[in-house]
Amino acid sequence: MSNRREFVRNCAAAGLAIGFGPIWGKPRPRSERIKIGAQTNTFGVPIKPLDRLFEVLDTLARTGYASFETSVGSLQPYKDRAAECRKAFESRHVPLLAAHTSGKLWDRARQADEVSGLAAIAGWSAQMGATHMIMSSPALPHSNETPETEMARIKAEGLNKVGDACRKEGLTFCYHNHTAEFEGAPSQMDILLKETDPKLVWLNYDVGNAYPKGPDPAAFSAEHYKRIAIYHLKDAVEGPAGGKPVFTDLGAGKIDLKGVSAPVLDSDWQGWLVVEREGTWPNPLPDPEGKLRQCRQYIRQITGI
């Protein structure tokens, strides 16, 4: 034990960071803590066949992305070839960050089966090299018998169970928001933040889905960044007549992406900034490589990474 204490003291004296976090109030360099990834939605959903996914990863490598997130539908057909897929992903220097799947979890009668199915996805995606798993949900259904606040609490219980299953596979479990999570008082997001275990359930904060009806994305980021493991970065302008937002190149819309990223840049935050450049979901955008190249250049401009 005395040798270990002496080693720690010597490292501190040399100004070396041990593990995660700052020393003497100075955070580790941004490039060590913050990684830039891409969601493959830009190329369409899902991506098939497997050779097409490999082509997409080659494009991501050319444009400077360090990892990829994709729809579970792009990967599930190959779950029995997980080791082969992992080797192919990593050989392209674009390993798998996360499979993005969907779940409800608000019906206790069906929750156990849902959790089991999600745990299975965690298992094979971990074998493919994933470090995270992402889940999003449709809006809570209207019910005359069960209030939405109660359904949100049941869902929070389910998210904790999925998070525990992911932890057993070595994955960080992230809940991905849409607009509905910010509606009402208390909102579903208020309930999820309060009633999920922060050691089991993190946020995949989608700033575009919070615009323009949700809380200000920069303000939400400043308040909750320590609970966020993955940001989905996108930019948008309001749609005509208050309709759905129209997604734009990064920096060309109304979302304060500099404000969103500010809390993580000069802190001890460690995680992923993931570009989700879409607009014609589930169809691919025209010139997806050009779109993602613009996004990567913009992120480098505002973050230095």
C-alpha cells in the first residue's frame, strides 16, 4: 500500500493525470476526452447489405469520424457474425459506437419481454465492439386508465433494468429523446432524470429534437451535461407555419451549437459528439459525404477537435 501511495504522489508531482478527470482543476485535453462520431442516417435507414455498410464506414474514415452509430436494423441481420463484423469495422478505423434501437417499457405486463429483447441486442452489439447502446421511444399513448406521469415512472423502472443489462455487457446505456419527452409538467424528461439511476441510464441528448418546442438546447446542456454521454448534433430552422423543423448544415440554422458544446469543452466531461445529419429520413440525403464533411469541419471550428 505504501508503494502505491508513493506512486500516486510521484505522478501528481509530475503533473500526470491518473484515469479520468482533472488534476489541480485543469481538465485533460479535449482531444483525449471528446470524440467525434457519426450516425449513419445520412446514408439512409437501415443500411443494407453489409458491403454497403462497409462503404459507408470507408466514407466516415475519409471525413474524419472516429466511430459510428447506426440503426439496429443495419446490424441485426449479422448478429451471428459479430466477431467478423467487429474486425471489419475496426480495420477501417471506425469501430461501432452504438446500435440505436427502440423500446416502450411503459406497460408492466410486457416490460419483462421487452427488457429481455433489449438485453439480447446489448449482448451481440457488445460482441461487435460497441461501447454504448442507445434506445429511443415513441410518444406515450393516451390512456383513460393510466396517467402519462405513471407510465413515465413505469418506463423509468424499465430503463433501469435495461441499463443494468447493458452494464453487465460492458456497455453504457443511453436514452435518446424526441420532442415528446419535453412536453407537459412534469415532463417525461423531468421524471426520467429523477427516477432513473445515473449509474445505469445516461442521456443521448438530441439537440435537434429539442428545437424549437423544448428547453433551450444550450441551457439544457449546461444544466445536465454531466448526465449526457452522447450528444446528437444537428442544426435546424423553424418549419413553415410552425411545422416540423427543417434541418440544415451545421452552423446554418438557429440552434446555438457553440453554447451546447461549451460546457463539455473546458470541463472533465468525457464522451461523444455525434453528427446526425438527416432531413429525408429514412431516405439518404443527396451527397451524404459532402454533408458529413461540412459537419466535421464545423465541429473542428467550434471545438478545436
